[in-house]
Amino acid sequence: MICKGDMAMKITDIKIRKVFDDEGPMKAVVSVTLDDQLALHDIKVIYAKEKYFIVMPSKKNPDGTYRDVAHPINSEFREVLNDAVLGAYFEEIKNPTAPAEV
């Protein structure tokens, strides 16, 4: 069944899979669950140009460029997802739990 209309997706879980402590731009790898129905893996937390942001999972094209495998369709949900993932990341580095596996 496909539903359309006013149905809004909800972020129901965020798991910080791995945190990187080195000096590189990649700071974490994250998985997000939407509506307890769909999991997105390999979302990356990046720190570059003096700001944090997320990068969606991607694959490398034959010409060496990258293309997102999954991504938000509109800027509103992109902002919601970005803020939720970064919030979970900052909470994790403030209060680390057991080491996570990718």
C-alpha cells in the first residue's frame, strides 16, 4: 500500500555507529530509522569549513563523481534530518556509550 497526502515521516531512531577521533573531516557514521519502517545507513557527520553537516549515503560513479543513494526530497526535511542527526552526534560525544560497530 502506498499512502500520499498529509502523511509526514518521523525519525524514530538514530544510532551513532562509529565516532572518529582523528583530525579528518569525517566525525561519525550514523544510521537513521524512519517511521520504524525504513533504515538509512552510512549517513556521515562531516566537519568542514568551520561547520558540521551530514552527507547522505552515496556510491561512486565510473567517472569518479559520487551520487546519493538516498536523500531528502525537500529542504524542510533535509533540515529536520540534519538537526536530528547532529543533535544525536553531539549528545553521543558528550556522553559516550559503549563502542559502536559500523
